[in-house]
Amino acid sequence: MGNRRMARAVAPVLGIETSCDETASAVVDSDGRVLAELVLSQEREHALFGGVVPEIAARAHLRYLPNQVRDVMARAGVRFGDLAGVAASAGPGLIGGLIVGSQMAKGIALAQGLPYFAINHLEAHALTARLPGLVEGGAPFPYLLLLMSGGHCLCVAVEGVGRHVRLGGTVDDAAGEAFDKVAKLLGLGWPGGPALERLAAQGNPARHALPRPMLGRPGCDFSFSGLKTAVAQIVAPLGSGALAETDAADIAASFQRAVADVMADRAIHAMQMMRARDPKAGLLVVAGGVAANAAIRAALQQAAGAEGFRMVAPPVRLCTDNAVMVAWAAVERLKLGLIDDLAFAPRPRWPLEALVASDASP
Ligand code: KG4
Ligand code: ZN
């Protein structure tokens, strides 16, 4: 034990993630080694309602988090007093959950006299690629992040810690939200993305000529609500009962193909915008639950190849909501002396651009 402690370069950071429906904690040291990580999905709690219910999420975080934090510290073999800091996602996200995680982090920081970090959840996704060992040769700034999850869909120029520029994003639904809504129309459970992908594998993607919203438009904004409506119009005449398996599979495949086409087109525009900002830029990082989709990954891979970019996707457990990314973002911030005040109030809305300014003013 003593030797293990000695071997640690610098004390680790505890990270907490409660911004949506994952209760997660992780202990990560300053070299990016994950000493322990736990993620508890609340999928079961919300599936009944076909989506995340904020009040249920907040109560579930409150129920799970204290034991989980104790557990993750024990697994890491770290005492609270040995930590270099405590971090929690402080936004954007559902306010109830953000309060639960932030109060827990602040309580530990206050009791132990440790630095506290109010981590922007989007920045945590953005900096994940810099975890040592994840991207061959590291992920030096700047790089392009394409974040596609249930709540977010945006392209970001990641130019430094606290230095991010949103190049574009969805004007209506997030990509995962579109998958979930179409899955619902097809009678699949929630969250629908993985089930829709499985169904699409048996379908004919050429059966339905669905729209490709935003395709070819300047910039890298996205839109998915028209696509969802187009699917609804195909489903409606097929009757109110369960769809025939082949009909559902063809719709799923056609929808997935349309999303993949749009994603690839938008990513190409984003890469060009990125290169215009910095000719040296050549890395595309994809993250968020939708990045687990093989058809979308393949389309993005091809787009990256065409633009001379290298595409990397962190492993799915680091791509979806997790606390390793929160702890790692805090490690990056700690190295720069960017510590937050305990008075920091969680922010349901917290755009990436506000980061530098919010750090500068207490
Ligand atoms: O990043 P994530 O786990 O959580 C947040 O939304 O923050 O993303 C979940 C979203 C859901 O909308 C889910 O349906 C979608 O990602 N998703 C997928 C796949 N796996 C998860 N969408 C398409 N294909 C998948 N294989
Ligand atoms: Zn997220």
C-alpha cells in the first residue's frame, strides 16, 4: 500500500457526474490513470416514462451518490484527505441532479479543505480525448469535437482548457433525441438508439427516400425534427397496431442512413471550418452515445479520411456520460490553477463560450 501511494505522481481527483440520468463517480490521478470508476444508469427508473423525468433523476442521484462515492474511494484505495481536489459537473444539465452532485463535491471539499472544481459537462466531454493513452500521440489543441448525445448535438473547436468555440449545432432536436423519438414511433423501448441500430441491421436503407435536413448548407448546424416528422408520416398510414417487422426494419435503416449522411456532410463542413481557423488542425474527436452507432461512425470515418483528418472515438464508456471525464477535466484545470469558488451556483444552461469569462469572475 505504502509503495502504491509513493508511486503516485500527484494526488488524485474525485469526479462526480449527475447532470442527467447517470450517477457516476471516479478517481483519476494527475497522470490520467483511472484508479476507480463507477457508473449507475437510471435507465430502469425512466424507461416507464419514455424519457428522463427530472424529479425522479434528482431523487435517484440523492439515493445512490453517497454510497457510490464511498465505494469508489474504497476501490481506489484513497482517503478523502489524500485527494488533490473534488469536482462535479455543474452544468449544463438538469438542475436537481446538478445540485445533488455539486453539494456532495462542495461538502467534501469544505470538510477536507480541498480545491473544488465546478466542471462544465460539455468541456468534460471535450477534454476526454486528452486522457493519456487514449489518442495515439496525444490530443494536442486544437481539435474538433463532434458531440452527439441524447441532450447535445454540436461541433466545437477545442482550442484550450476553457477555450472552446461552438462552430455549429442542432437548431431543434439532438441526434440521440431523434433516434429516441423515431424508436418510439417504431414501438421500440427507451432509450431507442441501440434498439434502432439493431433493427436497422435487418432493413433496407434504400426503401424510403427520407429528407437530409441541412445537407450542403453552409456551416455545420444540424436539424432533425423534419426527419422525425417524415418518419411519422410513413408510419401513420401503416396503422395503429404493431408494425410488421420488415416495415419497421426498413424505416429504421432508412432513417439511420439519412442521419449518417447528414452527420458526414456536417462533419465535413466543420472540419473545413476548423482548418480555416488553424491550418494545423487535423483531429476529429467524436463523442456522446450516438457515437456508438457503427453506421454513423463509418460515415464519419469516411468523411474524416476525405478531409485528411484523423478520427478518434473514445471507448463507449468514456463517450457516454461518466465521471472519469469530470475528474480529468479537473486535473487539467488544477494544473492551470483554475480552481472554483464554493459559492459557484450550478447552471442548467452553461454554454462553452461562457467558460473563460465565468472563470475570470468569481
Ligand atoms: O451520451 P449519452 O449516453 O447520454 C446523454 O444523452 O447525455 O447518449 C444517449 C443517447 C440516447 O439518445 C441514445 O438513444 C443514443 O445516445 N444512442 C444511440 C446508440 N446508443 C446510444 N443512438 C444511435 N445508435 C446507437 N447505437
Ligand atoms: Zn453528456
